[in-house]
Amino acid sequence: MAIVRYPDNPQAPLVPAPGSAIADSWQRCRSMGLESALNPQPNAVSRHDMRLLLERDVQLARVAEEELRTLALAVADTDHVVILVDDEGRIVSSAGEAGPRGPVLRHARGGVDCSETRFGTNAAGTALVERRAVTVRRGEHFFRGLQHMDCLAAPIFRPGGELLGVLDISCETRPLLPGLPELVQSSVARIERLLLRELDSPYILRVHPHPGCIGTPFEGLIALGEEGQIVGLNGIGAQLLGVERGVAQ
């Protein structure tokens, strides 16, 4: 838990532990002039905005569609909501029961901006900036109006290393279920595998130091061109080759 209280005042507000991703996010929020006491509101989304969003994010929506359904089934009847967000922080789609959604997640619909600029420290918005998986628990949210929520998100990268979006799971009524980080990472691995397959590369190397992982979502994939040059990697392939994907802003 990246939250501490000032030792001389147990009633003081919670503050992030120095040096954490949460602390960095809070600092960004303050530099943007955000005030933690304010209640963030979702942006209005017109039909025109939604049409442009769907046209822009058609590939992300398509390759992640099956994983959204799978995750929604995995967290059915638990009040968790699965959210797909593009690289600009806009919700592309979401899955989960509409009924249990609380005052915040009922706004989790296409076109809503969940970047740090709009909602402060939150898993999806902060993962976009950090370019890595992020979990934000209750008091770690910058805005007090979000401090009843738990959320986690993992980034999705194109085979060339560009950030495409993030996959998020959030809940307002209970702590996040155990095992969700691994579940989300597995979904991201399968999405990135589909993205790499779409390169239509003539050669794809399947690598992993443990042979039993070949043929699973945990294998490294390296797409090669006609002359043997690397044209794309999935996340595990990048890790095995020591290639850094994305740079934190």
C-alpha cells in the first residue's frame, strides 16, 4: 500500500509514500492545478464524438473484444467493471453489469475521458503516463470523490512499441478480487499476440527460456521481415530481448 499518514497526526489526510508511482501521479495532479476536494465529472460525449472515437480506435476495439467478454465473465456478479481505454484516455468500451455500478462507474461508457487531467490519479489514466501496470486503491486516488474505489490497469502496446491503450478493471463496492493483476496481464498478452499476428510477417519466432511456455500466452513472439530484420515484438519478446517499449512521460 503506497499510502502513509503523517506520524504526528493520525487524523491527517492520507498521502502517497514518496517515490511511488502514486506519489508521482499526485505531483502531476497538483502541477495541473487540480484540487483533491473537488468532485470530478465526466465529459459530455456527443454522437459525433463517439463516431470519431470508434473510427480512430477500430483496431483496439476489435482485437480486445474477446478479452473484454472473457474478463467480464470472470468477474461476473462481483460488481467489477472491465474498461478498455485508448492512448488518449478515452473509454472505447466497457463490460460488466450496469446495475451494481456505483456513482462513478455508471459513467464508464464510450468517449468518457479517464485521463489524469480529468480524473486525477486512477489506474487507467496513470498507467497511460507510467507506461506500465498500475494498481490504485481507495485512498490512493487524488480526488476524494474516488477514494471508495479500487482499480488496476495494464498498458497495451503495438508490435512496434507504441502505446495503443490500457485494459482496466475497477470496483466501487469491494476490494479487487485476488489474482486480477495476473488475469489482466494474460488478457493483454493475448491482445498483443493478435496485434503481432496482424503484421502478416513471413517469419515469427516463438521463444521462451522455459520450453513449457511455448504455445501459451506467455511465449515471446518476434516478427521478422523478408531479410530477417525485426519488425515487431510482443511484450514478453521485448522483455527477453531487453527492449524497452514506451517511455514514461
